[in-house]
Amino acid sequence: MPTVVGNSNGLNSFSLHSSDESSSGVIEELEQEQAVRPGLRPEGADTAGEVDPETAARRFLDQAVASDSVPAFTAPSGSGGGRQFRTIGTETVPLTGTRTVKFRQVLDDIPIYGSLVTVEVDDTNRLIGIDAALGEPRGINPVASVSPAAALDAAASAQDGYQPTLTSVVPRLNYFYDIKIARWRLVYILEDVPIRLDRHAEASEDRDTTLDPPHFVDYVVDAQDGEVVTILPRTPSMAPVEQTAVDTFGVEQTFLVSPQADLLVMIDPDHKVETYDFTFQDPTVDTLPGRMISDPPAWTPAGVSAHVNAIAVSDFLRMVLRRDNIDGSGGTMRSTINCVVQEDSPGPEQWENAFWNGEQMVYGQVLRTDGLRSLSANVDVVAHEMFHGITEHTARLEYAFQSGAMNESISDIYGVYVSNLGKADPRKWDWELGENLLDGNKPFRDLSDPPRFGQPDHMRDFKDLPYTRRGDWGGVHVNSGIHNKAAFNMFTAVDGAGDLVLGPDEVAAVFYIALTQRLSRTSQFADSRRFTVSSARSLFRQLPPDERDRKIAAVDAAFAAVGIA
């Protein structure tokens, strides 16, 4: 039976879902009630699928609140006796194939701040689930003692160090839970108020005056006594600015940065990408991330490369894999160039490595005959290292032996994929990784031909290496060639007519589903075959049987061809 959980924000959380054994029976009861109670379905509609999603969702919501089948799901009544939910909107969710209808809770026609009800239905309007955060502001007088004009005056005269522009702001009543005193208030919310810093006001002790203020805030003013309860920032303190500069290879790139004081800094707020310079310090000794790259001075080519390549990875994650950055939650993707681990350095300012340190990207640089070149120059290297972060956030494959080789291989696969974005036919891709970095532009690896760089491409040539640094932790950079070749086989598999069996996005998806949903810390190559095939079955389950079986067979055959049992 679903239960309600109280939160420190004054709202009670509730969840009901058809795939949850504890609540699936409740959903069945709600559907049966709807079938026998005529008032729960519009006149003339024989099935729920004959109405629009909003109508179906609202009826499920009203029914759930009133039904004895869901005693834990309650909402307070207004003075007129009715429970009220105001529609926010309807949205189709591509990954699940469902639709969600969202509602705001209101009491006496006054919205309850922070409340939300999400009703999820399938394409026939069958109920999938209900998730809610509801408030109970009992004993609060719904009639304001303070006028809207007085609320504006209170915001204008607040001693907060800001100068608000209130000419077009309309105060609106809300029930608001004040966490400082742990009780509900009737307040006016003044939304999206443009502000600027009052340079003549004395800086408060708790304000860092080196930071720009937010561009907009919400003022919360008590509707009974006119007190400014709190001020809520609505926007980051930096607005993006478009810039154009050349990267390491002399290619002109356009990217977003942000203003900070009298500078522009390498922060893209849309992608949550930030880029720093460590000025050849040691990241194992000194504190990252370093100095924010800015203009002035002029944008450095290495900084431009690191920045735009991280943005490309963010775009790939969001558009192809539908993942919101490395952590899956829209967290900042931070990179630092010009790093030197002194114990591994062959010379001043040289460090021929790059890695994900658990929190951010760290880039060294190689000395070529034409000067230093940052390893951030190649987007395949950037994508490779950032995918180590995704593996860390998901399967956490141990970095040793087969699991470590698979960890490396997955990063290689997506590194090559990102570097070939926009090229529809993988048979024409550049399968080299890290070219254009070392002297002579020699690549690190070739996924289409692993033996070219001393890697095996079949299990019969698997190398048993010691678990030491010199032994590459059991061969993680060596035996990864076998798993890489399986991926190459999958990307380039063709049918009898010579047409590709799998699209590049499909291959990217099956590896991603296996990594994030099925692989675990000590998974082996055989697990990868088994779980990638399982992921393909899920991904292709709604295709016509012949097409589905052909794609699944191509996935399986790609592993079989390199001897992965």
C-alpha cells in the first residue's frame, strides 16, 4: 500500500505506480471503480482512450483523492468544501512512451507554493502512476490584510542591498511554507523581479561582494503583516554571451561564455560546462580546478578546444543518449587544461596524459616539434575521458583485468562515436583514437584494427598481464582491443543486400543501456555480450519480429566474431 512521507518543506509526498507490487493492486481497484461508476467517465465515452489525456488524468486524480482504495492520498478542502487542482500542462515522455499531466494544488483558489501532482497515463489513457507533493495549510486566514500595492512597497523598501524594478510586477497570493519558523503563511509572491546591486548600500557580512547579483528574484511578502519573508534568486548570476575564437587546429569555433565583473569567463550555463587553466601546476598536489579562463586576455586555443569539445559531449549525451550530462542530473562538467603531474613529466610543462579524477576532467599536454599541444584538442579523447565519469556514476566497472578493459573500451567506443557525429555510415568513419596529438600524428588506438597498435582483436590472443601499473592493471589498455573490435563489428554489420543492420544511434543505445542498467563492478566480457543482447531485446521489442530478430542477431554475432563466449 502506498504511503505518504512528510518533508521539511511542509509538503507530503505520495507515490503510486503500476509496476510497484505494493501499489499495483490499488491501481487495479481504481480502474475497476472507474468502470462501474458512471460519474468517472465523460458521457458518451465507452473507454478511457476516447478522451484527451488531461481529462483522463483529472478524473483519475479526483477519484484517487476521494477513493477508499487510496486512504493515504488526501488533500484538504477549501471553505467551499471542494478540493482543487489547477492544470499546469500535458507532456509526452519519449523514453517511456507515456504522457504526464501536471497539476498545482489550490485551496480557496489560492495556489499552494511548491505543490505538484503528476498523473502518468499510457497511450490508451490507462493509469501508470500518480506522484504528488501536497500541502495542508490549515488555520490560515485566506483573506489578505495587506494590499498588493503595499506588498510592492515592502519589496521596494527592503534593506537587502538590491534595487528592484517593480513597474510590471503583479503580486499574487500563495500559501507558502516558511521553513525558518516551520509554519504556513499567506503571502504575496512577486515573481521575476529585475534587480541590480545597490552600490551605495553597506555590504552585509554574509554577502560576497565580488559576485554579481542574480538578474531576477522572487520577493515573498507576508500578506497579513507586510514582512519580506525571503528573497528567492531565479537566475544564475551570469548571462551567456556568444564568442568566436580559433581552437588548437586553427578552426574557428563559436561557443557560449559568461560575464563576470569586467571579464568574460569560460562558463556555458546552458550546457553546465566550465573550463579552467592550471598554469602547469600539479593536480596531485595543488587544488583544482585552477584559474577560470577569461577574456581578456584573448581566448587560448587549448582553452577553446577543451570548452567546445566538452559542449559537444554534453550535446551528444542529451540528444542521443538522453542523459543530462555526466552525472545524469545536469551537474557541471568541469575541465582544467595545462596540468603537469611532476612524477610523470618527461620535461617542463609536459605531461602526456588526461583523466577523469572523479569530479572533473584533467588535461596534460605533449611537446611536439611545433610546440605544446593539449590533449583536450581531440574531441575523441575528451569524450573518452568524460565517459569514464559516466561509468563511475553507473556500472562502476573496476579498473583491472576484463572489467577494466571493458571500462576502457566503452570510453573508446563513445570517443570515436562523438568524433564522427554527423557521419551516417560507420563504414566511412575515422576509427582512430587520439590522432593529431603525438609527433607525426600517430594515434593511440584503432578500433577497426586493434593489432595495428599491439592490441589483440580476438579472445584467442587475450593477454594475461599482471595487476601492476607496469602491467597496465591486468591489461586494461591492451585487452580492450577485443571489446573494441566487437563494437566495430556491430557498427558495421550489414545484411545480405549490403545495408547496415544497425544505425549508429542504436549501437550507442544498446551499449549505454547495458552499461547503466545491467553491468556491474566486476562484469566480464561474457557479461557484456549477454547484457548487451538483453539491452537490444528491450530496445527493439516493439519492432516487427523479422527486423527485431535481425538486429538482435547482429549484436550477438559481433561478440561471437571476436570469440567472446
